[in-house]
Amino acid sequence: MKKSILAALLLIALPLHAQTVAIGTSSSAANPQRSGQAGTGLFSSTSDAVSVSAGGIEIMRVNGNGVGIGTASPVTELDVYSTGPTTGIRNVDTQALGTTSGGAFLAVASAIPAASGQRVGSFIFGAYNGTSAYYPAVITGWASEAWSSTDEGSYIQFETTATGTNSRTAKMLINPSGDVGIGTTTPVNLLDVDGGVAIGTSYAGADTAPINGLIVQGDVGIGTSSPNLPLEVTTNTTALPAPNFSSQIQIGGPDGSFASVDMDAFQNSSSGVGTAIFGRIYGGTNASRTTASGNILGLCGQAYNGTGFPTANSVCIGEATDGTQTTTSAPTSITFGTTPSGSTTRAVVMEINNAGNVGIGTTAPAVSLDLSSRTDAISLPPGTTGQRPGTGVAGMLRYNSTNGIPEFYTSSWLPVPLTASSPIVINSSTGNITCPTCGISSGRTRLMANQTFYISTTGNDGNNCLTVGTACATLNNVWNLIANNYDLAGYTATIQLADGTYTSGLAAELPTTTGPIVINGDSTTPSNVVISVTGENAITGAGAGVSFTIQNLEMTASGSENNDLTAQESAVITMGPGLVFGAVDATSGGQIVAQTQGSIIVSDSYSIVGGGGFHYYAADGSLIRVVSTTITATITGTPAFGQQFASSIQASQIILIGLGYSGSATGSRYTAVLNGIIDTNTGNTSYLPGNAAGTTSLGGQYD
């Protein structure tokens, strides 16, 4: 290029006939010059350069590097120095405006691309201070295939340099198909964005979008060009009517079809999270919601009549708070509302409250299924005898269409009484069912789940004992109630004592059937429940078939030969956690007593807070046995035992292997008489608490 420019300049300056022309060394050289203008012409500025001046100012220089315009030191084929952004290189097309008009700048390669990925031109943006060059931003053109007269596939790439680095990376690409990639160089859609996107005057340039997410300030329409909600989705060509409420999302389906939302969850494990729609309610300015009730989420339906919606939703399923919401208690309920024919007012027809009770026709169900507000009837599922369920479950009820009689299932299908002379009798007060001709005469209730019976110091033995509000007063009453009226069927009956002091103990003599019984006090502070009696044992189990666990309470008994805990006549008592043994008579009272083949099983740690005649006493072939090696008996104070801490007589056994003691007591440590055995598995005669040696006689053994 520089040779061509120099030749052109020489042709202008020289006459047509050959001659030698002297070139001066300054911009005011005498030759060659324009006639009458000594400061305009061609001159040699240095020994290896030719320059052009105008008005005595050098405007162009050609040297061994190239052509410089506005600079005397070009370093590339063409260097143009300007004094401002509006000066420099300008390409003006003088043809009339049209589809091909306008100036252009060409950046081309000197060879035809033979493969994809060959760069054919670029625009480079940077800085040069005469010594160092910086090129941090580039727009480049690339071949996407080998070029020919029919194939010229290409793409454009935009590169920038991140702050704090000096290496350019591609930030945007337009591929041969016109797909634009931002943050990716492999777009496969009209616009691919790798990263977050913010749309809107307030969002763009101000708020950070979520990673690979989208934030939109205005309304979004999918399938519609005129959304009027934050999100409007429709496949219908007809514009959706304005929503009836201040909705945020509106969904419309095609003509003649449903508008639906499909939520799918994919999880490979056998359990996990499915799909859900959440509704949340807050107090003012995102404060906590502490009011007793209020709607949280409603799924409602309306029918559009062409001009508007009904004044209220025609049908709704709603979830609502059902009490004050706290971090430890958040009761809720579900209501079902419909609108009857001839009305526009929706009413709740069914509710499931926070206890799981279902009310039909009532919003305050008191039992599992409450129909108390309805005046019509229940229609039982009909079926022939041959259509009975393959496996009956006690409590099933159906209508037998073969004989036209309702029937229920206990251990077999039985007819429901239809007349006063029916062989089946239902007690309307207790609900007990008897059928003398069927062999059902006890009127006992068969448990279908674990059941708790309640006792409190303010209770009444005339109550049914089944709730805190209908608690009974005494242990004896509840034990006899269970023994006489309930078949446990393998389920646990828990006798729960409220905090307080009880002056009447338990003498459990009636056996119970096929299920464990647990007598429980206060698991947090066992001494809050105290059985303190005079002239009787605090807790006694007597007789074969009497078996229970006692836990989390304190016992104390005063009077001669009265004990804290007694098992006799083949009864079995298990000591659970949290038992506290208080004082008994110092001569004849025992704290843990088994006699006449009774058994007491020590399964958990316990406490001793008072003395007596004996701590352990086993007589007449009875058993006191520790069943764990991690049990500790904690002794508070230094209680005195007037007889022995442990006494085993008459072929009885006290097996204390693994039991540890914390604290001390006074009195004789043990006695084993008449083949009685005390087994600590240590042989240590000082193993048991006390300050006097123990004794054995008449075949008694201590180990």
C-alpha cells in the first residue's frame, strides 16, 4: 500500500517528460511544490522517508514501516492519528440511497477459508501510547465451513476482557443460523443465555437475577400479546376476561378444553417429596400471623357467563389456620364449600379440623365423623353375601342385599338388630353390643388402637376416663374399668395420672386381657405425681394374669407392713423409668416387695429418697430381677433401713447383676435365709448400701 501511495504522489508531482527533481528537506522546500505555495508539496523529512505538507504543516509521512497520517512514526501499514472522536477515517458513498448504498470498511483475508474456525477479519478496540499496545475488546468474523462460490457460512464473535484480567474471552456469538448466544458460544435457539436475566427499567442494571434465572418487572404473557397480570398463560386465541380477584397468575385453555396445570416430580427413592401448591399468609408488613383463624390457600371454581363472574366462587376447597400459629403449634383445617341450586351463596358443607375429625354439615366436628347437623340418613354400601370383603375388619358396616339386613363385622358378619326381639342388643348408653345366641354376652369393648385412660386429683369415678376433661379419680376404679369392659387385643392401655398427690393407691386384683398396661406419671418431673397412702400399699398387683408397668411417679406408704410397690400371688410388675421410692415403716415396711410367687422386673434406673424396714424383700418363691447392666439406683440423703437393705427368704431370688448404686444408706446390707438367694455376681459383701455386714443362714446364699 505504501508503495502505491508514493507512486501516486510522484506522478502528481512530476511533469510528463523524464527529468530529475530535487526534493527538499523541509516542509517549505523549493521543489517540488505547488506554484506560488512554498509550504505545500512533497519533501523528504528524513533520509528514509517521504512526507507531504500543506500550508507548512506535515500531514502524511511514508517510511519503511508504512504510511502515517497525523503521525511521523507509523508502525503499521497505515496509521491514522486524529484529535477527537469525530475525526479520523471516513468512507463516504456518493451514490443514491438504496439497498446497497452507504460507506463500508473491509476487513478481509487474503485466502479463501478452507475449514470452519478460520478467522477472516476483525475490529479491534484498544489503546497505544507509542510503546505499548492494548487490545482488550474485539469483534471477529469467522468461517463456519470451507468457502466456495455457493457456500460462505460464517459467524460473528464478541470478545471482552473482565476487570482485573488481561485475557479476552468470548461473551456473545451470532451463529450461521442467526442464533444469538450470550455467555455461550454454542447457541441452539434464537436466543441462548447462560446466566441470569433482568428485564425492566427498575430491574436492569440494578437488581441481580438468580443464577440461570429471570426477573421481570412488568407483566409476562405466554400465548398472549396483551397480558394484564404478572403472569398470564393461555392457549386460547380469545383474550381472557379480567380476573374476579386481585390474582397474580391467570391460565386459560383452548376452546372446548380444560385449562390445567400439570406438576410432575421425579424421584428414584421409595419415599420423598412430590408436588404441591403452597399458599402463605402474613400479618402486616410481613409480620407473623397470630390470629386465631384465616384462609391460607383456596382452590376455587367459577363459571364465566360471557359478561362476568358470579359474586362469589361457586365451589372451593380451602385450607385455613385453625388456631394461633407459633413455632411449636400450627393447627389448620380444610373446608369444602359448594353453592346449592337456586342460590349464589357458597356454604361450607364439609370440614376436616385440626384433630382430623370430619364434619359433614357442620364446621365444628366433635368426633371422627360428625353428622350431627344433618337430618337425613346415611346410605350403607350395598352388596350380596358373596360380595362381602375378603378379609373382614372389626367395625365394618354394610347392607346385605341378599337378605335385606344391615350387618357388621366383629370376628364374623352379624346382623344389625332391626326389632326389639332381635337377638342382637346394642346398649345405647355405652355402645356395647351383646348377642346371647351368638356367644357375645360380655358387652366388652375391643380396642382398635392404643388407648389412654386419665386420672386426676379433681376427677370423678363416674366419668368414662377417656379424656382429660372426663378423668376419673382413683387407680382402682380405672383398673377395674379396663379389666371388666375392655379387650386390649394387643394394644396398650395407658393409665395417665395428672400432677398431684393421690391418697388412694392401687390394688390390682382383676386380670386384664391380651395387652400391656402402663401406669404413667410425669416423665419430666416424676416427683410431681405422688401416691402417698396410709394403712395400705401404694401399688399392689395380686393374682395370675395381673401384669403392668409403672413409671415416672413417687410412692410412699405409712403404717405397719405397708409397702411402696408389691407383687404377689403370681402377679408381674415391671419398673419403668423415673420411679421414686419414698419412706415406709422402719420395722416392717418394704419399698420393692415380691411375695407368694410374685415377680418384680427392674428395667430402668430409679431413685430412693426415704428409708424403711427393707428396700428389697422377696419371700415365698418370689423374684426381684434386674434386666440391664446400665441401671443405677440413686440414693438421696442417707436413709436408714431397720431390717436389711435386701432380704431374700424361702427359696426366693433377688438378682441384682449389673445394678449400680449412687449414694449411701445405713443398716444391715442383706440377709439370705431358708434357701433365699441374693446374686450380685460380685461376691463383694459390701456391694449393697448399708453400714453393717449382711448374713446368710439355713441354706441362704449371697454371691
